[in-house]
Amino acid sequence: MTRLVVAITAPLNLRTARESKLVLTDVLSVNLEGQHGQLLGGAVIGRIMDILFRVELACASAILVTIVSQLILLHPSGQFLVLPIVRVAVYLGAVGLLIYHWRTLWPRMWRVRQEYIDNADNPDVANAALEQLDRLQGESATVLFLLVTLLLGMIVFSANIRPAIAIPTP
């Protein structure tokens, strides 16, 4: 859910900061005209994402415990084995995307962002860095969309959790 909120609010935050025509006093360059708001908006989203990654890792750990517990307690077998396997596969895919976004894509975005700021007075380098940053931001949005899709898949494949053998009731 938090990823969905970030995916929705990030563009709004960036647009609002850009429309406010903000100027970052620690980034002075004539070549960044109109980009200060985007840089500030990106910094705000970056702070939110740093906290969000930790929350997501905690949630992923809790879900792992519940999945393992369900497998131990419910003893799925036969026809009831397919959905738990699908649920585990979807979970592993979501965790893989989370780790990729957190440890690979996000640091790369921040390095390119810093390169853009550092070379603001050199339009050739800055423009190339900005293009790469825009591409990485698009990739980040795609990862967020895929992650939300996988998490919704986990919900769908968890709808009929039940033990493989009916437990008689007294």
C-alpha cells in the first residue's frame, strides 16, 4: 500500500515543487533554471523512500514468517500444493524487486542525480546525466508498478488458505 501511495504522490510532489519555482541556495547554476524544484521534490521523495525501504524489509520478514508457518501448520499436499507454491514464487519475486530497487536502482539514481548537480555548469555532462536520471526514474516507476502487482497477486493467491486435510470439529 505504501508503494502505491509513493507511486501516486511522487509525481504530484515533483510537479508542485517545479511549479513553485523554488531555488536551492546550495545548488547555484544558471543552467539549472526550472530544475531546482524537481531536485528538491526528488530529495523529499528520497527521504521518504529511505524510510519506506526499511518498513518494507520488516514487512517482508513478517510475511516470510507467516508463509513458513502456514506451510508447517497446514501441510499442503496434492491439489492444495499449487497455490502455496505460487504464493511463495510471487513473494520471492516481490522481495527480489524490493532488493533490486533498494540496493541497485536507487543508489544508481542518486549517483546520477549528484552527477547532474555537480556538473550543472557543464551542459553536455548535465544533460546526459539528466536523460539518464529520467530513464532511471521511469525504471523505478515500473518497478513500483510491478511490485504492487505482485503484492496484489499474493492477496489473490492467499484467498483460499486451508489445510489439505479437513480437521474434524467436535
